[in-house]
Amino acid sequence: MHTTSAAIGAVQPFIAAVHTAIERAGRPLPTLSSNGPGTLPSDFGNNTGVVIGPALPACSGRDGAGWLSETAVKGDLAGSGNAGRMRSGLLAALLFLANDLFARGLTLRPGDWVSTGASTGIHVLAVGDTVAARFDGKPAITLPVCAAQPAR
């Protein structure tokens, strides 16, 4: 994998937009979060959905460390961070994904969505909770947590 500044910067033109998002985890292993951060990337069944908010203007070309992210659960701050928490940043994560897919004969296509992970940490939720995610100071995405319903 090439992680030079030039290689990382080369992915920038392929990013159509940056959005606030909430990843919905559906852990096949109930104790996954307590096993430490190394277990999360290895669990390909962890993300069961992504709720995508509006595009964030003026994020292109900015240092990810300046993009503050916050998650509140039941109105209380549950975690905060920034896009710079990721080793080498968001673009390096995207480059890693693109290189990994290429090595396996796959590719990202126009219109594909890439979620870069939980910059505020992992938050345990219960039915009845409300979670709100805010990114770069923009209005929050707010979601109620409800019990699963059988498919009809």
C-alpha cells in the first residue's frame, strides 16, 4: 500500500461529498465492543446499516483533525473526536480500502458509499434511547432507538 502524501491526495478527486452519518452496529458477537478496538475492523458483520445526513460543504481538502464529531445519547455527550483520529486520516483509510479491493480484483464504483468508522467511539444503546450525531458543527442527525420488528 502506498501511503505517501501524493498517493493519499490522489484519492481526493474521487470523493463526491462528505456526510455526517450514524453506523448501526449489529454485532454477531455480543461481547465484541468489550474485546477491544482491534476486534472491530476484523468483524465484517458489525455494520448493519448507515444513516446518512446531508452533505457537509467545504470539507474537501481540509485537515480531518479540524472536523469535530460528537455523539450524544439521551442528550448527554457520549463521545467526541475528529476525523484525524484515524491513523494517517480519512483519505489514507479510503486509499487503503481502494488498494485492498484492487488487490482482490475488485473496485469502488461511482455512486458507492464508504463509511470511515466511528470517530466518537462505540456507544451502547438501549430501546428508548435517542442518539444524535453532529459533525463539523452542523445540525445533528437524531434517531430514536426502537425494538426490532419482524419483516413483513
